[in-house]
Amino acid sequence: MHADLIIVGAGMVGSTLALALEGSGLRVLLLDGGALEAAPFAAGQPFEPRVSALSEASRRILARLGAWDGILARRATPYTAMRVWDGSGTGQIDFRAASVHAEVLGHIVENRVVQDALLERLQASTVELWPQARLEQLRRSADGWLLTLADGRQLRTPLLVAADGARSAVRQLAGCATREWDYLHHAIVTSVRCAQPHQSTAWQRFTDTGPLAFLPLERDGDRHWCSIVWSCPPAQAEQLMALDDGTFAAALTRAFEARLGAVLEVDPRLCLPLRQRHAKRYVEPGLALIGDAAHSIHPLAGQGVNLGFLDAATLAEVLLHAHGRGERLAGQRVLGRFERRRMPANLAMMAAMEGFERLFQADDLALRWLRNAGLRLMDGHHLAKGLFVRQALGLSGDLPALAHA
């Protein structure tokens, strides 16, 4: 079977790209090893442990593609403020959406909710979905790529897009080089119920061993829930994972300085090793990498999926413009436009997150004084804070049309 374009990976980013190309006249296949079926949703069901902090740019993209209503029909929690402080000092900074005349800074949404809303749209679209399609082999052919699936089916395409995550099979089979390193930290993620409501605020404390985030969630009108991401060294993570729920809740309350009172309930926990990867190139003739297949970053500010949505929207824009001009979509000239637009922005965000992580892990007394003084200084600098808020909204830089107001 032949397609004009094949996307491998129907996660949030791959699904977004497929929907953005709908109606283009191109034959687009979206492959995934899963079932590609939206799960039934009940308003009171437990939270999924993995969430994303969706920026305003991401919300606009999802709204333009018709998926945002499906997200709201399930659940999404807006947040209007962000509070960051140094647990080893006195520095703290507060950001508020109102400072740039915005209603919210973003929305905390379970990844599964986003995925299911996108799947609903895909199932009602003209995009060809191939569920239970696991890529087994990949090789270049005279006219592009030959894909062999685990069940023996073969597909041909001149243009292949890898959207299959941080451990991308496409990237590995195609031999794309990456730069990567281990943070020597694990992230414990779960949902917790606190004694006090979250105040529509994303909270982040930098501890001596790693950052701890409390991200606001809401269920059936209950605003005492938060999603937590606790980054700590592997040995500490192993100890924390071994605790019973009550003892873990007490440890978490202490680590968070009881800013929302005691942690009263804890959902099942996941522990994820943290590793940063970045492909040396996002494109080569006939191939493009997007989302985590191209870059995965520290979950410090929940920006990973937002970068992926901008990748998908930008690649779609580049391909649609080239298709309208009759250009060869698989050519390096066309694909290079996507790489030039997205690689600098992604590298800048990765560098910023790396810098924050290293600065707040530093034990040197001078650096501790500097970071606390810097937080206090920035907290009083309204212009600088406004620029940071704009960055958090995802509304700076070279935006694709889908992310515009």
C-alpha cells in the first residue's frame, strides 16, 4: 500500500499533525501499535497520573482542530497563577495571568483526556487510522521508505514522520543520531488530595534534592486535588516508592512545607527515570522527527508536550504551503524549513530548563545567595515577569497559524 505521508505514533503530537493535514488532498496514514479507541469517561473517575500543563498556544491549536471541546467535556483545570520558591532560602516569585491581561496561564489536563479527545476527532475525520500496527522494519527504497509491520504488512511512502515518542522506533531504525544524558534523577508522579484548595495556582518548590511541583486539578467541583511531580535522586525515589500511602503523604507534606496543608489522600504512584534527548537533526530527505521523537526535556515546567504541539502545527503549515506550490514534500528544501523554525525554539527551551535545574541543584553558598537574590529581584520587576508569563503562555517567537488568536 502507498501513501503520500505516513505518521508513526498516534499519541498527542502525531494525532495533532494528522488532524492538521486533514482536507489537504494528501493520503495520510496514521499508524500506532495501540487500539486507537477513546476510553469511556466518567466525571468522578480517578485521575490519570500523567498530566500536561497546556499553554495557551496549545489550547488554540487543539481548539482549531476541534479537539478542545472534547477535552472540556471530560475535564481540564485552568490555573491563573504560578508560585515558585527556593526551599533552601528566602527567594520566591509569583506569576499571574492578569499581569498580561490574560484570563489563565494554562490548563492542567490528563494526557489520556487529551489523547481521547483527539481520537474522537480522528475517528470522525478522513484520516486513515491503522491501529495495532507495530513497525518492525524500515528501509529506504528508490521512491522513499518501505515499512514492514509486525504482522507482515508492507507500506510505502515518500515521506515518513516519526511521532512515536522518546524511544522512537523510527528514529532508531532510520539511524538518526541523538545527544542524550541522564539527569540521575527519577520523577514520582501521582495525584493527591490536600487539606486546603489549590487556589488555581501551580506551585513549585526547589528542594535540595530536586524540584517538587503541585499542579491544580479539579474533580466534581473539588479543588483540593493536585498532580505532583517530585524529582529526586534514584535512591531517594526508591525509598519514597516503598513507603505506604500514609507515610508517603507525610513525607510529601514536609517536602512541600505544607503550603496547602496536610496531604490527605494519595493515588497510585509512578516512578519515571529522567533523561534528556535531542536529535542532532530533525529532518533528512523523506523523514521528519516531531515531539519527543525529536526532543525530550526535564518535566520542570511541563513544557514538553507544548513544544510537540508547536512542532506538529509548524510541520503541517510547512507541508501545506509546499503542497499548494507543487513542491516535493519529501525534499530537504521543504523539510529544512520546518527544522529551521522549530530547532532554535526547542533548543532555547531545553537550555532554559537545564539552566534552572542546574542552578537550583547547586550547593555552593554563593550560588544559593545569587539565586535567592535573583528570585526576589525578578519578583519586583514587572516587565521581566511579563515576558516570562508570555513565554509560559507559548505566545512568543515564530508561531504557526494554528496557534494565533
